Amino acid sequence: MSGCGLFLCSVAARFCRTPAAFTVSRRPLVTSPPSRAFAKDLFLGKIQKVRRRRGGLGLSNTMYARLGEVIGLDASIAVTLAAHQAIGLKGIILAGSKEQKARYLPRLASGEHVAAFCLTEPASGSDAASIRTRATLSADKRHYILNGAKVWITNGGLANVFTVFAKTEVVDSNGSVKDKITAFIVERDFGGITNGKPEDKMGIRGSNTCEVHFENTRVPVENVLGEVGDGFKVAMNILNSGRFSMGSTVAGMLKKLIEMTAEYACMRKQFNRNLSEFGLIQEKFALMAQKAYVMESMAYLTAAMLDAPGSPDCSIEAATVKVFSSEGAWTCVSEALQILGGAGYIRDYPYERLLRDSRILLIFEGTNEILRMYIALTGLQHAGRILTARVNELKRGNVTTIMETVGQRLRDSLGRSVDLGLTGKLGVVHPSLADGAHKLEENVYYFGRSVETLLLRFGKTIVEEQLVLKRVANVLINLYGMTAVLSRASRSIRLGLRDHDHEVLLANIFCSEAYHQNLFTLSQLDKHSPENLDELVKKVSQQILAKRAYICTHPLEQTS
Amino acid sequence: MSWAQAILLARGLSRGWGGICSTALTGAPFSQVPPQAPRGLRCSAVAHNPDSSLVPRPPEPSRRPVKALAVHEELFRPALDGTRDKANFVRAVQNFAEYNVHKRGHVDFIYLALRKMREYGVERDLSVYNLLLDVFPKEVFRPRNIFHSIFIHYPRQQECGIAVLEQMENHGVMPNNETEFLLMQIFGRKSYPMLKLVRMKLWFTRFKNINPFPVPRDLPQDPVDLASLALRHMEPDLSARVTTYQMPLPKDSPDTMDPTETHIVGIQSPEQQSALARHDPVRPIFVEGPFSLWLRDKCVYYHILRADLLPPEEREVEEIPEEWNLYYPMQLDLTYGRSGWDDYKFNIDEVEEGPVFAICVAGAHDQATLAKWIQGLQETNPALARIPVVFRLSGSSGELLASSSELEEPPPPPPEGQEEEEDSQQRQQQGQS
């Protein structure tokens, strides 16, 4: 961590603890945009992943994650910043031409202008085909006329630079005209841009979310991001790239939370004992610590992978981090509020605000359900390609392949010990974590077998089996968590970091829990397994949705 | 009964009391008396022959109508104002009860009353059934010793009691405590009617909610309401909308002109609407009907608008747009599909039927009314203007005997072509006008 980075972290931390930040989020409804205040504070400007020559700091992914940890103390600020730079101007960085970067990035990086990302419409959340905003080429072919409405845009009221996705007519190579999405950089000065009133949200009330309407906005042709018709890929890249920092942000928030809650638990006495002596309270603290540890490990592991030369595609890992940390945040904040009991429910304490703020984590940046589909399907796509040859042989009825498969299955069912080389003399994992490592290896092996069976059973049509995909994704998330945790704990021991045995404890707890969860999930993936209740679940939901109500008769009903 | 009466009358006549007897007895209308009395009066001149009066008379050549009146049928004569309702029925039953202390002929009377209940509209009224059971003399038919219980004590009466309960069962009337008490008083606890009652009490409660598609007990009388109930009953989709295209004219005016406007009520769900919008105008769609739908005791006739199934070659494969979902791939790039062991789509009992686009219930089953329906449908389905509509109406609504049946055969192809042209011309004219 460079000195500059450390300095920034302290500034950020101090800002987030100021009353200003606190009151911003506590106001019933934000009446005046607070952005100018802290943008001028140079706070906004400096935290960019924009390169130095454009005025940014040139932070790497790891440093950005570290900074996220500090910002996470106040969710509204974090969200405003993320909307500005993780998605708002990321389009320009990823897909913009040199001129566009030179024109827009300096002022965006300094905080003079704020950016927003305009993709969602009333009729289109994840469905790109139903986007209705249109951009038509004007007669002189130098402008695009933009018409449409976008909904739930963070920073919509403050932003000057919007990344807007609209449908344009594109002529194909074979002459057919199709509607494709294109990304545009739209400045507020182009005219025709109006905002709705700021939405009254459950949490993150300090950030500005509103509708943005475009009426005959003239966008010069030079402001097209990427190619005309390429907007889909631009959108996907932007969305996939900003996710991993949620892990460290949430971990930072959880660490603070543990401090506050532990303070309370050790002070309060009931039945002549401190709260901290009761088993159920201790369990909650262990849960919070464990989740924070796993989140941190996963986030920094992903950040390091992204920082590797060649910028590999770590979108699955980023999605995994997002899913795990958002759900972990929700459960942990809920438990922390529970430890405080009635006091946690009172608005004078920050717990209920944290709970409300952390609810949005499960929804934005891709809802967790959608991300699970993404994780599972991308992984299965990859596995499917490798297994294509094998699957084709099996389907054709190649005797040797069938015998091999049958033999393998028999040996699996008789119980085998899996050794993938994690432990042992040349193993990377430290011997005190050998237990966890064995569990990970076993899970990985059986997961591989299950994936093969699933692909054989379903093939392409696995896209429709969402309940199966959910289980695959859950296993993947656990496996990644185990990997991150084992590697971090081993490193701690080998480096001799302080309290490394505590880390070993956390790692072992998480590995055991995840192992057993994975075993159960994998057993549910078998065909006709008794643990798999999918058929019944589908039947129940069909009957409920046919009547659109709860259909059981009331318990007090009689037939007399 | 008749020979006993004859003896009585003969005795009365011999004392010259025939006329007085008849007048004394006409306090309760008594079908046998009037024909007998004048005969008695007429015969009085010849009645001094004691032999002829003791012999039971052979049955008279009937001067009555072909349908022989049952005993006590007079009780059920329509009242002064001609209405048959519960009050009249109750009065008739009570008149019988007053007529004879010994309640002779109560079994026949009860059978008669059961038959008459439907006319009076009281077949679902529990209090009427209890009243009818009250007609039985109490305590007489109860078994008193073991021999009574072994052999069916008073079998005709027990059968009659069972018949009453069976009619209750057929009309779905649930017996109550009063029924139980009455049966206990009349037949005792070990009798067959009591057994039937106990069974009714058990199974009726169990079977009350057994219909997965219940029809309300009191059906609406208004034809438009009945039609919308029927349509909602048939259409499983809850987002479907019922539209009344035409209300029936009120029959206030005493004109002899027939009301040509009958009700037309239709239903269509949003999925049907979009399917109709996607339908290829080259293929015709058919109005078929009338089909009957029974709701309890009312029959409703409906017509459907449907198209034939496309042959498998012409079926459109749904195109998955390439760039559809921003978050995850909707289509995996693999060459192999589902294995046969996991394919649950084929069901041998399910036959694919062509799409049904709308259903309607109309008062008249002729082409003019249904054409009005199609016109009304065109407002919400503009695509319908370009699709040829063929009317395949089988004129027989065969459920009810009252309606006339004119069978229109589905027209052979050349006239079909003509009809199509007519229809499309009609459409165009109507579209233009």
C-alpha cells in the first residue's frame, strides 16, 4: 500500500465518521443534493481508478478494494461514489476512445462533474431486448436524437455525464435492418434531459435516485461509446467489472459493527452475567467474524487475480463475491441488531439504518438470483465445452467410455479418498489446515462428477432448470470461499502474522460448515433424490399461482 | 278405501243420509266424494236392493282425464291466485294432516308430495322435508322387541322414510337435528331411515367441498350474469376479461316485434389476444358451436373462436435473440440436448388442440349475432380484420327439447370459399364504413 493510499484511507475514514455524513443519511428525504459539498471536498475526485494523467489516482484493484473498506462505513456515500465511478464512468474507461477519455475523464475525476449509468427502464430490468429508449440518426448524420425514459438512476439528479443505452437501427452485413443497443455519453448540456423527483427509498436515503427523461436530446455522433450496435457488450463489461469491491466494503462495515456490538455485549448485564457469556450471543459473534473473514479473503483474492498481468476474466469470481457478501451482510447486520435487542430497533442507534442500507445490496448490481444463474451457467458453459467430446461418445454408445464411466461411478459409490495435492509434502496448504483442505478436495471432486451428470442429463436445456442452477451456484460460492480462506490462513501462518491461530479457527469453522452444506446440496442434485423437493415445490407454486392466493381453508372453518 | 266408502254410503243411503254425509265430508276436498255422492243419490231410488249394495262395485269406466289422479291429488290443486309456492305446499300438507286423525294413506300422500315438490319449488327446503316427515304417525312404527328389530318392522313405511331422505340427498339438503329427532320418534334408532340419516350426516360433511370447480348454489337469474359466470368457469386464466358486447333489450314495450337484440358476452385473456395478433392471415379461423355447458340445472350455450393447429413443418421455431439477457446467457453453446431419461414433455393423454382465441355466450345461435361478436372482438384485436372467419355452426342445441333443431352442415369447400369472401368483404365494408 503506497503512502498516498494510506493517507487517503485516513481522510476517507475521517470523513465517513463526520456528523455531516451521518446526517445526510438520516434525513427523511434528501431535499438538496449533497454532492457538491463533498465533491468540492476533493474526496470524490481523488478516488478514481482513472489513471494519473487524466487526473485520477491510478489505483489498482487491490487498493480500490482497500479504499472500499473505509467508505463502507456509510452506505449512501459508498453508493453515490460507486454509481459515479464504478459504473458511471467505467464505460468511458473501458470502451471510450482517446478523445472521449481526454474530454471527459479529467473533470469527472476531479469531481467537477458527476456521472450516472442509465440502463434500467420501467419495462426492462435485465431484459435488454425490451429497452424502449430510441436513438435515431438525424438528417445531417451528425447527431443522434435520443428519446426515452430511464428509471431508478443513482445520481440522476446530480449527474452531468450519463452513460445511456438506447436502441438504434443497425444494418447487418447481409443487409437486414435490426435494432441493437448502443451506448452513448450524454451530457446534461445537450438539452432535453429532465429528472423526476428523488425516490423515497427504504435505505441509502442520502443518495439521489430518480427518473431521467430524454426528450429529443441531440447527441453528437462522436459520443457513441464503442461501435454502434455494440452497447450490449459494453453494458455487460461494465456490470461485470465493478462487483468485487462489495466484498471488502461490506467486510469493513462488518468489522466496525463487531466492534460496536461487542462493546455493548460486554457492558450489558442480565441475570448477573454479561451478555457475552451467553452461548447464543457468542454464536452470533462467531458468525459475524467468520463471514467478515471470508468476505475479505474472497474480495482480495479476486482483486489480486484481476491485478495479474493480462487482466484475466474474473467475472464469475466477482459475482461470487457479490452474492456471498450481500447475503452475509444482511444476516450479520440482522444478528447484530438482535444482540442489541430492543435498543437495536430504535432509530437513535445506527443498527436499523445499517439494516435498511444493507438490504439494497441483495438487489442492485444484479440481483442475487440472477447472479446465481450467471455463475452456474458460465461455469457450465465452460465445463460443457470440455466435456462435449466425452458426452458425444457416451451418447453414441461407445462401449469403452461407458465401461469407464460405470467403473468410476461404482468406485465413487464405494467411497474413495480424494487427493488433489493440496496437502502433503509439496502442498500449499499448511498442515494445521489439512482437514479443511481435504474437505475442499472432496467437494471439488464430487462437484465435478455432479456437473458431468447434470450436463449429460440436461444438456442445453439446463438453462430452464433454475432450481438446479441455484444449487450449482451455491456449491461454487462455497468452494470459492473455502479456497480463499484456506489460502489466506496458510499465508498468515507462514508469514507469522499476528493472531494467525484465530484465523485458522475461522478457516476451519467455515470449511466444515461449507463442506456439509455442499454435501447436502450435491445430494439434492442426484436424480430422484429424496432430499430434492423440487417437484413438490413446483406443484405448490403452480396451484398458488393459478388462484393467485393462498388456497388452504382457514383452520377455524367447519363443514357442518 | 273405495269399497269401505261404498259400504258407508250404502248404509247412509239406506238411512237416506247420503247427501248429508257428502256435505259433511266436503269440509276437506275429497276427490272420491263428488263422483260417488251423485251416484249414490241417483242410485238411491234403486238402493233398496240390499245385495247390490254390499258387493264392491267394479271400477267405473273412467270419465276422468287420461292421466289418472292419484289419491289426495286434489290437495295439490293450484291455489286461487295460481301460484305454487312454499305456503301453498305447506297448507296442502297440513290439510292432509288435519283431515284424518289416523292418517290413513299417509305413505301414498308422502310419495305424492315428494313428486309435487319440484313444481312448488320447495325441493331444497329442509323445513318442508321436516314437515313431510311430521306426517308420519309417531311411536307407532318403533320396534318394541327383538323380533321387530330382526324383521323389518313396517317395511312400507320405512321405505317411504328412506325415499324422503333420498330426495333430500338428491337435492343436496343437509338434515338437521329436527330431522334426527323426528326419525327417532317415528322409526326408532335401529331403523333403516335412521341408518341412512347417520350416513348422510357423515358423508355430506366430507363431500361438501369435494368439487374442485364449485358452482354457486343460487345461480343468477339474469342471463348476462349467468353468461359471465359460465365464461369465468370455463376460462382458467385469471387475467382474462369478460366483455358484454350487447345487452338484451328490456321487454317493457308491448310491441309484438321480436327483440332482435339478445345478449352477447365474451371472454378473452391477454395470451389469447397476443396469439390472435400473431396468427397468420392466410389461415382461416373458425367460429364453432354451440356447445353446451351445464351449471347445476341450467344449460348455457357457448361458441368458440379457434384455429387449426399448424402442421409441424410450418411451426415457427421461437427465435432467441442473441443479446437478450444482460446478466447471464439465456442459451448455452452446447451441441447436445436433454437425455431421453429426463424428458417429461411427452404425455400420451394430452392431445394438442389448435389455439382457442375467445369464447362467447350469446342468446341466439345464428350467424348475425355471432358476427356482431366478431365485430366487437375487432376493437381489441385489430388483426382480426384481416383474418378470414368461417362460421361452422351446428344448429342443434340438443340438450333442451324445446328449441328447434335445424342442422346446418358445415359448408363444402366452394361455398366455404364464398363464405370467406363474403366475410372478408363484409369485414372490409364494415371496416370502411
